[in-house]
Amino acid sequence: MNNRLSHTLHYLLRKLTFVQGNDSGYSTHKTNSLTNKDKYRAFCKTREDIPIFSEPWWLDTVCVDGDWDVCLAEKSGIIQGAVPFYQTTLKGLKVIRMPLLTPYLGVQVFTPSQEQKITTELIQQIPKISYIQLLHHPSLSNWLPYYWAGYKQTTMYTYLLNINNIDTVYSSFRKNLKRNLKKASQELTCQSSNDLELFYRINKATFERQKMDIPYSYDFLKALDINLEKHNRRKIFITTDKDNTPLAAGYFVWDHQAAYYLAGGHSGNREAMSWTMWHAIQFFSNKVQVFDFEGSMVKNIAHFFSGFGATPTPYHHTFKGKNKIIDILKILKS
């Protein structure tokens, strides 16, 4: 009898390890010896719809001053949704924030018909720490579960361009952009490059011209570049004049859904930047359907992007602090 009771208790404990019961039927806990990160890594290898910024190998690279983890919602052993997040410290406080060079990182729902329920389950798992900040991919349209969980929200905008038909794309350009591109075609040359040091110099000089510090080091960018090149997910374009003087540069990454303008800069020559962008758009038109300029809330940058016919597209910045003082300090820092 004692042996039977022992076996029964062992079986029940194993079941509780696999599924911690809740009303929805979704598992929100670790499975046996596998961590959520283990399961997420394996899961991502089977999918082509994971945004590049949520890929485990991307997070391994950019989460350098802390670590990343992931919340999972599962049903019958199948992952229905995920929220990868980056946890670090700020002024001695534990916080969840955006990693460098990572424009989007938030909830992913793989069963759209259950979006609200799955999102709610995932939010309940996010660690209860001093401050939480997530910038969600534009594909997330419903942030209500975050609102109900006490989060605040700011609507941000990116600029998306459908690049299926390159002739249609060009026809949507503003007239002044077309004129600038015609002039650039006679004076400038844009080429693919692997010269990361040159790119970084141009990129850094653009920040310095605006009296700003570049937020990432060359070593940080190099580590990311190595991993991106390993996965064949990056392209650098450099534009030069007739004297081979570098005038503009763009660093682009892509996944199966879109190409993204990750970083760039110019010497003050807007035509050179336009020429760089146009070359990137043409290159990626053979790879993906959408070009994401990654937007900007800065008026002149937004105007520049919209000149390519890109559509302003909202995405959600959700954030939550344990008290109003933390909220204010974080907003001021941003």
C-alpha cells in the first residue's frame, strides 16, 4: 500500500511540473527539466514567422548587461504565445527594458483567434519588478490586456513600405525625391560593403553632428554583426562621391517578413542617404514584401521616410512601474 501511495504521489508531482492548472488550460510553467528558454529555442527553429529581434540568437547577442528570458503560454504541449524580455538593472533597480538596437520586443501570439486570452496569460507571468518596458511589433494591434493589467501605453509610429513591385514603389515617391535620385545617379555610387569600421565611423559622426553620444560601442555592433553575418541576415550599403569619399551608410537586417533599416548616417548630404535607401529597397524587393524604415517620432526624419511613399503604422510602447516616481524617472531618462 505504501509503495502504491508513493507511486501515486510521484505521478501527481510530475503532472504538476508539466502543467500548473489555470482556468484557461494554458501551461505557464517549466516542463520537467526544460526551461522556457530551452523550449523557445527549439520552437523558433521550427518557425519562419519569428521577428528577427525575438530570435534567441539575436537576444543572446544584444542582452549583454543582463540576461533574457521568455514567458510561454502552452496548450497540450504546443506553444501558443511568447513574450521574450530583457532583464537588467538600472540605478540598482531590477528592470525589464529594450536591448540596444532592438526596436521591437514584446508579445507574440501564434493562435490569432485566442490573442486576448493568450496575451493575458503571458502578462501574468512577466516578473513583478521595479519597471517594465516593452515595444511591441506592429503586428500587435490589441494592447487592452496590458491596460487591464495596469500598464500605460504610448503609440509610436514606424513607416512601412510594400516593396512587392519595385515600379509601383518608385511611382509613389515624392517628386523632389525622384529629382534627388536622378541627380544622385549621375554623381554618386552606392555599393554593398563589409567594412563595418567605416559604417560605424559614419554612423557615429551623425550622432556627434547632433551633439549626441552614439548609444552602442563598436565592439557591441561587431558582436551583433558577426552573428547576423553567420545567419545571413544583414546588409551594409555605402554611398560615395566621384572621389570615393564616403557620404552615407545604411545597416539593414531582415527576417522572412520584412527588411529593417537598423542604423545609418550621412555627412549632411541628404541625396546620398536617399540614394542609399533606394538601393536597399531595390535589393530587398527580391527577398521580402515589406521594408520597415523603423520610423521616428522626429518630424524631419518622419518626413524623409514618408517621401518614399511609406505608410505611417502605429505600434505600442507599454510600460509599468511600481510607483509614479519610477515612471517619471524612466520617462525623463528616455
